[in-house]
Amino acid sequence: MNFQDKTYKIMIPLVRGRRTEERLQIALALTARAESKIVVLGIVEVPEDLSFSHGAIPARS
């Protein structure tokens, strides 16, 4: 099977301010090689001593 014969989803995890532009550029370069879609995942870091509901506030902004 040829690489170009398949459809791919390229998942990019993004954390605000951490190499976001670089990761998106890499994803765009990969989409040029085959039929694909970019799926952007927003990552929110929650300290261990807090509940996950505390992560919902920055995730919504």
C-alpha cells in the first residue's frame, strides 16, 4: 500500500505558549504529503493538588 492511498488524522497537542507555531508548521508540512486532517488538542495542565474542575476555567478562555 502506498502512503498516499490512505487518509490520516494528524493530532497536535498544544499548550498555550509552548512551541505552538512550530508544531502547527510541522502538521501543515505533513498534510502536504498525504490526504489528511489536522486535529488540534488543547492541553490544560492541572496541578496534582487541585481537582480537574479547576482546569475547566483556563480551558474555556
